[in-house]
Amino acid sequence: MNKPLIFRILMIGGVVVLLWIALQMIFGIVRERGIYRDDAERSIWQSYAGPQTLTGPIIVLPYKEIIADPPAVDRTAAQPKFTPATTYREETRQILIFPKNLQVHTGVTPSERYRGIHKAIVYETTSDLSGTIELPDVKSTADLRKSTNHVRFEVEQPYVVVGVGDMRGLVSVPVIQIGGAAVKLAQGTRLGSLLQGLHGRIDASAAVGKPAEARVVPFSMKLAVLGARTMSITPVADLNQFSMQSPWPHPSFDGEFLPRQRSVSAEGFKADWSITSFNTRVREQLARPQYAGLEGASVTLMEPINIYVQAERAVKYGLLFVLLTFAGLYLFELVKTLRIHPIQYLLAGLALAMFFLLLVSLSEHVAFLVAYLAASAACIGLLGFYLTFVLRSWQRGLGFAALLTVLYGALYGLLVSEDNALVLGTGLLFVTLVIIMGVTRKVDWYTVGMSTPAPVQRTGEESA
């Protein structure tokens, strides 16, 4: 058993463990900075407006049902007791009337707001809503569900509801036109399933006594709101046709419905949706007594590069960096019969760990690519200078710095090409393994670390 080799491997392994702890501490710092950034973004939302969702318009027809409770018998008493008279109670219900069709054309104008060094993407939208909707016949109760012991219905005045995700972002007092009549809107939705929005009473007297087809009228509305990050539209109609455009070149199309057509370029994006009531459960969600989320078509204005996500991904490759660097140093030991002390391994590893801390701290102030180049140049320069003395040759130090440059370039490729990260990382590891196996193919591992170093055995035929 080669005890010196085993002891040396254990020593280097202990250094690797210490560096892994240091990398975990750096990873925690990156996460903490990311949390600070999220807190700053939410702070901006609190004084501006948060993500917006437009819902509606929806006509609500409230009504009361009078129910008679007949005399009851209390059979628990020794002698049965009868309630002396019939009692009456009221149950309040409502009917939601959804549009036949709904067209929404939205323009999104983005901008940035800062809190310290952190920023949030905000926007101002202008939406044109139009379509058709059926007015209720307030005198007809044929479609109302009767309960047992039903007495009568009392239909109240209908009102229209428009949901707005964050009312603080409302730019002006909106007015909706329904059947040619202007309906003034007030704050509140009077619907438990819509947390924030507007409502306005409508005059449906012209629809009394008319068939359903004759009660269908057009509506139109202009709505301007401020918001942050995400803009959503809820498909409440039988047929929903949405379009959204913006000069922001980095959209993320999310929500439950992807656009049927979209185009994204450096000048911005444009997207179109076509959704029917058969594709969504929005009507069921709106009929619930409490808010439980609404399906919708949404766009998120993404930052080109989230520096904290990129830094977290980089730190995850930190241990691989350390292992590859240590493998390179150990190969120099074998090939050049050098002795590198574990403290020198530790110092080289700490320089590698410092790269990730430099990266996140610099990227908070300059572009991520600039921060990456500066941090990698600093660490490569430091390691190249230090290893010139450790490896006892400036050519060796320069060569090792060149290898580190290739390694840092490969890491940047992994960071910017997330879809190809697996194949690139696998290729890097395979090439590294090929190099290690090729360099050490003639090493006699039984003699490594002995008093007489014999790292490489050569023969004349093999040298040829």
C-alpha cells in the first residue's frame, strides 16, 4: 500500500472540503443578495403598482329568493310541539352574465424604477376593450333556480364589473359604454372572486320583454393602468381575442394560454391570443364565493440577465473548478516531479472561490459580461503570478493561466447557454478525463510519493 500517496490524497481532500464550505458561504451570500433585490422590487411595487390582471366586463344580476319554512314538529319533547306559524327567510344569490365576445388590444410601455442599486421593470398600459354582451331581463324569472318551498323572487338592479389586479395603478376614472349608454364606474367589485376592481349600475329597462338575441348589445371601454413585471388578461367571453405589443425585447409568455401568434425582435414583441370559453375554467373560478386564482393570458417583462440567478449557477460549478484546478496542479507534480504543499493548494483554491464573490459584487454595478471579464481576469492574473513561483517557472505559470482562461471561458458558455449546459458540461468533463488519462497513462502509481520519485516510465520505443 502506497501510504504517502494515500496521505497526500487525504490532505488534498481536506483542502477540498474546506473550499466547499467556503463556496457554500458564498452561495449563501448570493442568495441573500437576491432576496434583498426581491425585497427592493416589492418595495417599488408598494409605492407604484404590482402585476396587473384585467378581468371583464361581467354583468352581475343580484336577486333574492323568499323561501317559506312550514310549521315544524319538535319530536324530542315528551309531547310533540308544533311551530305556531310559517316563517319566511331570504337567500341572496346572483347570476353572472359573461360577454359573447371580447376583444382587448393592449399596448405596454416599459420603464425602470430604482431602489438603491436594485431596479424593477414597470410599465404603463393602454387597453381598448370591446365586444358584445347580453343584457338581463329583470322582469323574467324563468331562468332562476327555485328552491324547495319557493315563494317568490325579488330581482335587484344589475351592475357591470371590471376587475383590475392593483387599483393603485389606475391612471384615470374609466367609463364603459354598454348599448350606447355611458356607465360611470365606482371602486369595488362586489364579487368575492375578484379582489379589486370597478363596478357600475346599468339600466336594463330597455331589455325587458325582449328575446335573448335582441338583448345582445355592444360595449367598449378604454382602460389605462400602471403595473410591474407581469400583465395578464382573463378570458371571460365565449370568444376571446387578445393582442399585446410592447417595445420590450425580452418577454416571457406564461399563464395558462400561450399566444397563437407571436413575434419577438430587438424592437419589441407582438402577440395574439384566441381563446374560447371551452378552453378555460374562468367562469367556474369567478362563480366561487372567494378568490382562488384566475386563469389568463399573461406576459412577463423579463430582465435580459438576472445577475443573481447567473451567479448562483456559476457558484454551483465552483467545486468542479476547484477539482479541475487541483487535478491540473497534481499533474504538474507528477510530470515535473514537483512538491506542492497543501497550503499552496488551499491558497489557489481560495483565489478560485474569490472569483465568484467578485462576480456578484461587480455585477451589481456593471453589466454581467463586464463583471465576468473583470473578475476572471483578476483571478487568472493572481493565480498565474502565484503559480509562477509554486511551479518554479514563469512558462509553467503562464501555461496554467492559459488553461484557467479556457476553463473560465467554458464556464461562461455554460452560463449563457442554459439549454446546452448539460452537453457542454459533459463535453468539458470528458475532455478533462481524456487529458488526465493521457498524461498519466505511464505513471507507476505504486511509486508515487516514495523517496525516489518515478512519475513517468519511458522506453525508447515508446518515446519514438
